[in-house]
Amino acid sequence: MSKIVYVVSGAEDGILGVYGNKKGAYNKALSYVNQSDGLIPIKNIVSYAKVCKELKDVYNYSINVVDDYYHFGNASIRAVLFNEKERK
């Protein structure tokens, strides 16, 4: 049986971790963003509720945590299926 896992990637550092739940992935992404260049204005940070909505039941979908694609030090969360059997 497949399980959805959440891969957190930093814009400058690549994969930061793989999490079994959205909350852990979101917290890691936020800590990466905040340590990269100080505090980001709260209006630019995507809410946890929006992250959950965007990643709900979606295969291989990604969302940035800062609502500015070109922001230095941005982090993304990508939902992927873990242990999916290869299709022939």
C-alpha cells in the first residue's frame, strides 16, 4: 500500500527532509525560510491551512512556503507517493 510523504526542499540547499505528515514538513520549511535571511513579513508566508488544502490527495504536487517565487531562501513542500509499485 502506498503512503503519501512530504519532501521539503530549500531553494539554496536541496532536500532538507522527508516527513510523514504536513505539519512536520511545514515547520521544517518555515524554520529554513526564517534562518535564511531573517524574518519574512507574515503577509508573504503561506498559511498552514493553504498548504494542507493545496497538498490534499495530490500526487507529486509542490507548493512554496513564501508567496514570492523568487524569494532568496524559499522552501517548497512536495507530496509524493512512497512505496508505489512500478506500473508496467
